[in-house]
Amino acid sequence: MKVAISLPDPVFEAAERLARQLKTPRSRLYANAIAEYVGSRGSESITARLNAIYAAESSAVDQAFERAQLKTLRNETW
């Protein structure tokens, strides 16, 4: 799909330089950048769902399990 957008001159110029460095067409550079941005924003919905789960459920570690972990870690060389 073709789209017309407006960019500030410095952003456009930086994108042009990057496209030349990567030897990739401008449209591919923009498509990749938008895809990456959209993908990274999707993690917010995952975080929101996890927050909802942990708001309703305890995330506390069983004390016996925690003691066992700490006992094991004391013997560990880092």
C-alpha cells in the first residue's frame, strides 16, 4: 500500500543516510521501522495482561522453597 507521510527534515535526512548505508530502498526501511515499532508496542498488552494476573494472584514464593534456594546459592561460586 502506498502512503504519503510528513517527516521533519532531520528525520528524513537520517533515514536517507541509513537507507544508503544499508543499501535498502527507502520504502523497505520505513516498512521495517514501522513493523519493529508496532511489534515492540505489542509487548505493552502482554505486560498489561501479566499485571492483571498478578493483581489477582499472589506471586509470593513459598518460604520453604525460598530457604532451599538460598541454601543452595550459598554453596555456589560465582
